[in-house]
Amino acid sequence: MFDSLSDKLQRVFKNLRGEGKLTAANMEEALREIRVALLEADVHFKVVKQFIEDVKVKALGEEVLTALSPGQQVVKIVRDELVKMLGTHPSRLRFANEPPTVVLIVGLQGSGKTTSTAKLARFLTKEGNRPQLVSVDVYRPAARHQLSILAKNVATPIYEGTPEETKPLELARSARREAMQSGRDVLLVDTAGRQHIDEQLMTELHELKEALNPTEILFVADAMTGQDAVRSADEFHKRLGITGVILTKMDGDARGGAALSIRSITGQPLKFVGVGEKTDALELFFPDRVASRILGMGDVLSLIDKVQETIDQETAEKMQEKLLGDDFSLEDFRDQIKQLQKLGPLGKLLDMMPQMGPLKELKGAKIDDKEVSRVVAIIDSMTPKERRNHMLINGSRRRRIAKGSGTSVQDVNNLLKQYAQARKMMKSFTGQAGMLGKKLSKMKLPGLPGLPGF
């Protein structure tokens, strides 16, 4: 996500920091490079023009040119303007005064509406809401069937309709009535899409809007289509009045032009981003965190959120006790890896770490998640005694473990070496961590449960 843009901007800032003094001339050169980087990232040209003008006014001010660290000042200005471009504050869903809150999900065919509807249902359930689903796409039975399957996956009720209900309005009204009667507080309406915007589609959506009076009209756009997604969102907003955007396939978009353009062009906030195919791969959009990631500062707050909602606190505390002691076994090593796997692909976790200072070597690091699973398989092939006491594992045992896990003796040797190194590192690190922990506790910073040795 934003990899290409992030690399180019970091190069610009590195050059600025290398200058002995910031001048109007070298600032102009930096702004030219930033402009090119944004345009190559497929950011809308009007957005780029306004962004560069805003940065230029602030960066060429007397306060910046005479600052002790003008390069850092410019980085701060660019970050602030990126946050402003992206929306300043996260935009959460609004809810009606009286339930059910109706959320209309709209967009072109193939943008990911149906999957996003199910993802949103799962998200709302985790937030403590009681959503209900309905598909009013009467033209594509496959779309309604898909939502029905996804509804089961996310454990959310869906209104299937009766054979007599063949019109979108009939289905939507019946679904709202059922939601009220069953105590559901949110009704998510998955609407029909087209390959392009046409009058029939807009007429149908207008009728649904007037009949249901939705609190939110969310436009679903495919990030991979770049400026086409922005143009479609703008057209939908002009003709329907959308209240926000869900941008899908953000994990596969290295440029990020749609995300950076959509709010400035439509005037409506980017509310959610889809970052994977699974139903839990929907995230709130935080402008400040995204701006930090673009500039290589990482997104530690999102990492903390992910850890706190995924890692079991009690398990993490027990693991910490073992690390502080001298009984960190191969069994614990395996359990630690499994805890990390719950957080998702490890490469994505590294992307959230700051790509600067002592952590800059993490950038571009390739982590093979299959290799991680292979490590777990090797440890699982050991006996309980071997997992508790690795000193028992001699040559013949190593051959047996390799055969049982479908790996080689060399793989087993490498694992035992990695385990020994991790154990040694943990022993030396825990003393330093204890001192650091005391300092952090005085600062009242949010904790990061789990992840020992990460």
C-alpha cells in the first residue's frame, strides 16, 4: 500500500536533509519531485496542484527557512497537508436516532459491493451492533446467493424475500420491517450495480433512497482502478449524494492515487478500506496513520490495535513470565509463533513498523509465511519431552523429526539454532525491557501485549 509513493518521497526528504541550508531554490526542486511522485502515484492532477501550492506557501515561509532543522520542518508540513488531503479525522458511521439505521451500499458492478457489505456486517457486530443484511439485486440471482453465503460466514441474519417480492423496493421495505420486528439496529442494503452509470440504475437508487431514507449511502470503489474509481465516486455523489466511500483492494494498490484523491474530488470521506479477501479484512480509515505510513513513519497505533484485539491478554502475560524466567521452551517458541500468525501475514505487520532509523532495514524484507508454518510443523513433530528440553534432541532424533515433519535434518538444525539465538536474545533483552517498561509506565503510554521477541 503506497509503496511506490513512499519510496519516492523518502528520497526527496533524504536529499533535503543532506542540504546544509534550505533555500527557495532547493525547496522548488523538492516540490517538483514531490509533484512528479504524486502524479506517478495516479493522484488526480487538481489535487496535486492544490497540495503543492499549500505545501509551498508554508515551506517557503521565514519560520521554516531559518529553522535549525528545515528538512524536518518540511517533512512535518508535507505530513500535515497529506492528513488534510485525506480527511484530517477518521469518519465513522452515523446512526439514526431510532433503529434500524439504514445503510445503502452502492457502486459499479465488480467493485466488491457484496463482499464489502458482509465485511461491514462483521465489523458492526464486533462493535456491538446487531446488523441485518438484504440484497435488492433482482437482476443477478448469483449476487443474492453470494450475500446469503457470506451472511452465514459472518453469522448475520439476511432477509431472503418471498417469491412474490421481485422488485428492489419491495425487498427493501420488507427487510426493514423484519429488522424492526427482530430488534436489529442496522440494515445493510446491497444494491444492484452496472458496468457503467446509467439512468435505470440511478432511478432505482433514487427510489430506494426516498423510500428508506438511509442514514448512510456508501459508495464502494475498487482502488486498483485508480482515477476511474474517483470519477465514478464523484458521479454517484453528484447524482445520488453519497455520504462516504469504501475503497476495496487497497492491499494490492501500490500507488494509492484513488485513496489520496477521493475526498478532495468528491468532498466525501473515505470511511473504510478493504485490505484482503477475508471477511475480517475491513479497516477504518485513519488519515493521520495513513499519512505517517506514506512518509515511512509506520503505523504503530494500528499495530497496537491489531495486537490488542487479536492476542489473548492472559496468554501474553504467561508468556512474558516465561521469558523473564529461564524456562522458555520450544513449546513456548511454537506458541509465540502461532500468536503472531493470528495477526495475519507477517509482511503486513512489518509494513506498519517505522521504515527509518534502526528499523530502516525492515523495508522490503521478504517473509515467507510458509516457512513460518514449516517451523511449527517441525516443533509439532517432536515429543513433549523434546519440546520441553531441546538438549535431548540428538542426531537420530533429528532425523526422526525431519521425517515426521516432511523437512530435512538441516531444517531441524536451523530451527534449533534459531531457537537458541532467540532464547539468548530474550535473556539479554528482558533486563533492558524491564528498565524500559518502568520508564514507559511512567509516561502512561498504551501497552503492546504479546509479541515477545518480535
